[in-house]
Amino acid sequence: MVQSCVPTPKKDESVPVDFEQNNIEKVARCMKALAHPLRLKVLVALNDKELSVQDLVEAVGTTQSNVSQHLTIMRDKHILSSRREANQVFYRVGDCKVLELLELTKSIFCTP
């Protein structure tokens, strides 16, 4: 179980919230886009490099159609960036902060 680092507020105290409603919804949509095992595998495979769709298919072990559907979701949420070279499409993580988020998530949920 993850231990809270936020002290429990005393009675009649509120915990400050730093998100506006539209930002909460934006973050929720992006977190939902990350909340799939195959999408996490894609991000781990990409890490800090650029890979073609075919390279990603081989790295995550599923069909090109399946990988392409998940890549589209992450690209539409600006998690990934892509570029076309001849008949190949290459993907990379759009913002290094996504990798920091993955590392933080790993440290919270995957530590012994």
C-alpha cells in the first residue's frame, strides 16, 4: 500500500487544490490515455528514442493494427509526436515530462 505524504487535515481544514476544473478534465483525459498496458509498453519501448511503427510492433508483441490504434490515441492527446519518412511513420515521446511521470509512477507502484 502506498503511504500518504500529505498530512490528514484537521477538522474544519481543507486541502488546497491547485487545479482549475478545465485542467482537471484535461489531466484526467491524458491519464486515461496512459492507463492501458499496451500504451505503457509503447512508452517504455520509445523511452528517449524514436521508433518506426514496425519497430514498436516488434517491441510490444502485437499486431500493427492494434499498435496503430493506440499510437493514434496517444498522438491525439499530445503524448507522442510523429513524423513521416517515405512510407514509414516514426514516433517519439512528445515531452520528456511524460518520461518523468513514468519514472515517478514506477517509483511509487513498482518498488519492493
